[in-house]
Amino acid sequence: MKRLWLILLAVVMIMSCFVGCKGKNGTDTSETSDQSSTSNSTTEAPKSGNINLLTGLSGLSDKAVGKRPVAIMVNNIKVSLPQYGIGSADIIYEIVTEGGITRLMAMFGDYTKVPNVCSVRSCRYYFPIFAHGYDAVYFCFGANETLGYPTLKRIKIDYFDGKTYGTLLFDRDQERRKHYAIEHTGYVKGPNIPKALEKENVRTELLSDKNKTAFNFRSENNIAAPSDTACTKVNIAFSNQYYSTFKYNAQKGVYYKWHSGKPHKDSALDKQLNFTNVFILQTDIHNYKGKAIMEVDWTGGDGYYVSHGAVTEITWKKPSESSSITFYEKATGKELEVNPGKSYIAVAKKGQTTLSADAAQ
């Protein structure tokens, strides 16, 4: 009898041990099961946080998921420097305008976190066409009458114009007015953008076909050089007086930007602009019907993609004014893989770009 009691006691103890190794939901929490669970979660790993569609990086705020980006026209003439707000942009376009100067279009993936941006200038028609491909809301301070305003109206892009909209979004920087001509003092009140969009009943949800990343991004843990051809310095000569230079910092993995020989800085951040990716989109650019304004072929061409200390030749296509740009490896025809991070995109003539491997920082 005593032996039977001991056997029953042993059974009870074994059963208690099994129960003690169960979680609240009845799943096994033993070390062996943990390893198995870890292995399974690696195979079916959840995606990292909200992805910024313009950078491919995680961490986008919940309020901006599935929402439209913002594109702001920025003055880039030397006498207007330095700008502020552009150091927070996710993508910056630079394209030549009349007289050989350039303008920038600063794009932000999170419309709820746009800083004040200065100085804001007028639209040139090709900028909103590029912005339209991202389904962006466009901001400018006036527009060229020949092609600017007609294009804004024809493509039906949602836009705000500082010449007509008012002080909820636009104003003059009174401190800058002490030192700059008035045309170099206009700024967008970035933090007020959500309020203005709501007030004007502007759609904030991305169109379904635009709810995708701007590039074919690699994963954040799979950064790679685009080729074996080293490239640590890029120079884009938009004109004799205006050129942009990029020098690679291997330690930080980014290209720092110079504006016509001087570090290109954001005065609010007191930092030099830098980018993970540098794109040069080569295309036809010429004077429009003999006038001073420029005409840009925005439909496609060839060019270069520079990242992670190397360069590869590319082709690019934008079939319509509302289309996104697609980038391809020139050698293979495959869609280009792009490293996640901030991007600079120059639209320039052929022969204006010099690439070298002698200026790593």
C-alpha cells in the first residue's frame, strides 16, 4: 500500500512540473520551446516600424502612415543662402532655372512633422510634375506665368501659393528682412500644414497606386554598394556659376553636399546637407521657345546612381505627368535596388557630371 502511495505521489509531482512549464495561454515556455519559437519568429519576422515611403526607413509616425508627402519650392540663389528646414527633407530635387541658377524642391514623407522652410520661391513647371508622381501636396510662392500656373492647373495637383493663401501657412521672416531682399524671406509654416489641409478639405490619404515606396529599397540591414566602381566625389555643373559637389564620408556612409564650392548648410540645424543616395538624371534641357525660361524633358533618360562609395549607370522612366519614376540598372535592365536613406536627385544635361574616387573624407 505504501509503495502504491509513493507511486501516486510521484505521478502528481510529474504532472505539477508539466503544469508549471505552461504559459498563461497554455503554451510551452520551456527553454527548448523558446529556442524553437525564436527560430520560427526569425522565419516569419514581423516588418519593422512604419516605413517612410521616401526613405525606406522605419520610424514614420502613425499619423503619417498612408498619407501624402509634401513638396516645397526652395530658393537656391547664392544671395538667399543659407536656407533653413531643408536639412530635414527626405528627398531634395535640384534643377536649373533661368540664368543658370538652380532651385530646390524639398520633399517630406511625414506631413505632420515638416519644419518651417525658408526661403520659398516661385514654381517652375517641371517641379510640380515631378512632385505629382509622388501624389504630393505642392507649396510655392508664386509661379511662372508662361508655364508654371498653367501646369499647376492642368495637372490638377493640390497646391498652396504664398502669393495668395495667407499667413496660416506663409509669412515673411522678419529677422531675415534685416539682411535680405524681401523676395528671399518668404517661408512656409511647416507645423501648420496639417491644419491648412484640414481647413481647405485637401485629401491627405495617398492614392492607392501611390501608396508605395519611392524606390525599390533594400532592407535596412542589407546596405550595399551599387557596383564595384568606386565613387567618392560627384560634381554636377549646372552652369559656370552654380554647381553641386558631393564628397563621401565612409565612416558615416553619406555624401556631404557643397553649394558652388561652399558647404551647403541648413542654418536652423547648423548642419551640412548629407545624403545616403545621389541620383543624377540626365535629360534634354533647353530654353523654351527662345525665352529665358527653361524646358525640361521629364519623361526619362539615363544617368547615375551613387551610394555607399560606388556608382552605377542607370536609366529612368516617367511615362506621364502623374507617373512615378522607375529606375533601372543600365547594364542589366533590372529595376535598381536603392539603399534606404535620404536622397538627392539632380536633373541635369548630359556632360555636366564628373565622377571620381579621390575625395573620401
